[in-house]
Amino acid sequence: MAASCKHMNAPLHIVLFEPEIPPNTGNIARLCACTTCQLHLVHPLGFDITDKHLKRAGLDYWPYLNVQEHADWAAAREVLKGHRWFALSTKAGNSLWETNFELGDVLVMGPETRGLPDSILTELMPLRIPMRQDAPVRSLNLSSACAVATYEAIRQFSVAGNMQLK
């Protein structure tokens, strides 16, 4: 593992904290490959990185993916120190739409069955994706939420002239 990712040209760093479901991680890997974002996987993982379900979701894209694994949360924080960190959480008060993203920002997603622990949420700026409140819906699927947040940041970069996907 590299000591720092600061010199990498990734527009965003997507951190999956202890992901549990291989197809979600595979879909997010595919998203990262398509957007040049760097994927960070924080151990322990709920699956083997060679899991066929993980690879099936993003196999064709794996050669184009910039992925880094971290032994634990502290290791991920060390590698990405100096960056701005945001956490996606249904518990957040601040909306994704009210956030001004900058190149190199870090988006953190928690495990599918339990979300990010409070200890991490208090370290970061938590953001929520706006959704209806009049029905018993909990949240979006992890890979869907990641795509929404990633493309909102990229939209902002594009408007500012800092990035253009075609």
C-alpha cells in the first residue's frame, strides 16, 4: 500500500468501510472505473476479494480500476490525510445538494446492514441523500447511493470546468 494518495489524479476517493455484499462492491468498482474515481476498501471485508459475485458485477472493468485495500479505518485515514472527508448516512442533517465538492474529496459508505458507526460519523461531515419521508423506506441500495453522490460531485466539477466526462 502506498503511504499517500495525495498525488493521484482521482477526482474522488470512494471509501467502502467494511463492505458486506459482493455485488454492491462490484457495482461500485465499475462506477469508479467509469469515472476515474479511486476505490478504497477498508477491512474486514464480508467476502473474499476474488469472490465471483464481486467480479461478475465489474469484471470487464477491473483492469481500469484503481483500487486500494486498507487493513483498517486508521490505515485508510492515514493514507488519505489532508483530504476533505464526507460520510453518506441516513442519520445526517446536511443534504448532498447543499454540499460544494472539491476535487480529491473522500466519500465514505458504510456496511450495508448497519451503516457507519457513530464513532466514524462524528469524525466526518455526514451527508444524506434527499428522499421521501412519507413512506416506510429506509434508504437506497449502497451502490445506488454511491452513484448518486459520485455523479453529483462530478456534475459540480463539470460545471466548474474542472472535469469533463464524455
